[in-house]
Amino acid sequence: MKVIPLSEGAFTIDKTKLFVPFDTGSDDLQERPVGSMLVEIQPFAVVTTDDILVIDTGLGYRKEGTLQIHANLREAGVDPAKVTKVLLSHLHKDHAGGICPDGVMCFPNARYYVQRRELEYAYEKGPTSYLTGELECLKTSRQVTFLDGDGVLDGYIRYRVTGAHCPWHQAFWIVDGGETVFFGGDVAPTLQQMKSRFVAKYDYDGKRAMELRQEWWEQGQAEGWTFLFYHDVKVPVWPVDRRP
């Protein structure tokens, strides 16, 4: 498998839930509001034997008039029209902003996979974590497959409802050619969090998120998984020396 990080850059976020661009080479985190977190926004493409997968869709921002996730794919030599599956861990705005910008599905030939209850919860919860106006297309598009609980797609992509970060968050294991690529979304957002007993106040169930990280970290190391970290500013793929 080939993994392609699709970084949209670093941002700070505080209690306002606004993502403010941050230049790691020149900006000073201490000048941002107290409590600001520094995060990367980083969808991934995974090229398997049968598919070109995109995992989460970023903020939906544009770069010189072009949707950034499209520009990043083309820079990596991937035609966005050839993406076949879009796997959505959850629908918070920093993961779902690129689903259907301007009301048009971002990847015209792809099937989108999302937990049915996650979409329902997005409308129950509303702003500021979810931008429901940008999720309307999921209700009507024929490209969407709603998932109900855990399962397997096409015999090689396993998905599991984890909750923890939000009630219907899901994680993915992609197993192809003897390799396992793991994406834990915002339950496993950074390498550092995998290595520490950290309980985040912003999680729906911080204790459960910590327990899952420990479980995955131990199992993944034992079985040789490749971990993908959506919010890690420095380490998008681990281990670096076994990058697919």
C-alpha cells in the first residue's frame, strides 16, 4: 500500500472552535489565546490493490481557487476523479469540510462511508463542531453508504464504532498485501497521545479514548501496524522507517 499525507497545514484552535492558520517557522504559540492547541489538519490518501481511498476530507479550504485536497492529490500524482472510496471517521468540521463544498460531492466517482447515527447526531448537536449546512448533501447523494455499527468493506477495510471522541466516531483498519494501515481519527490523533495516559477534556468520553489508545498502541506495535495521525504536526505516519 502507498500512504499519502494530504496536509492542509498547521492551525491553532481554542474554545471558539475556530481554526486559525499557524506558521510553525515564524508564529509564536504564546501569542495565541490561552489554551490554544496546535494541530495539523491532515487527510490521507491510501492506494491499495483495488482502490484509491481518501480518509477524512479536511477543512474544505481552497488554495488559489482550487480545493486544497484536490491540489494536494494532484501534487502527489493522483487524479481526484480516480478516488473510489472516502472513509469518514466523523463529521466535525475539520474532518468533513471537504465532503461537498458548494453542494457538490468533492470526489465525483467515489463512494462515501459514514455512520448513520453520526449524521443524525451532527444535526442534534449542531454548531460549533458540526456545520450542518455543509452536510446536507450526505442526506441525498446516491454516492453515500450509511453504516450501522461495525463491519467490513469489500473484505479488507474493517470499521469499528469507537465513540470516545464523539458518540458515533469510527476507526478504520485497511489490510492489503500483508500490511495493516490504521486510522484512529480523533481518538488517536497524534503519536504523543498514543504514548501517554492523556485524558482530553474535549472528548465525549476522555477516559475511554485513553483506554482505546493504549489498546491500539500495544496491539499495533505487536502486529506491525502503520499508524496515521490526522492532527500530528510532526509525525503523520508512524513508524517513519516503515512508511508504505
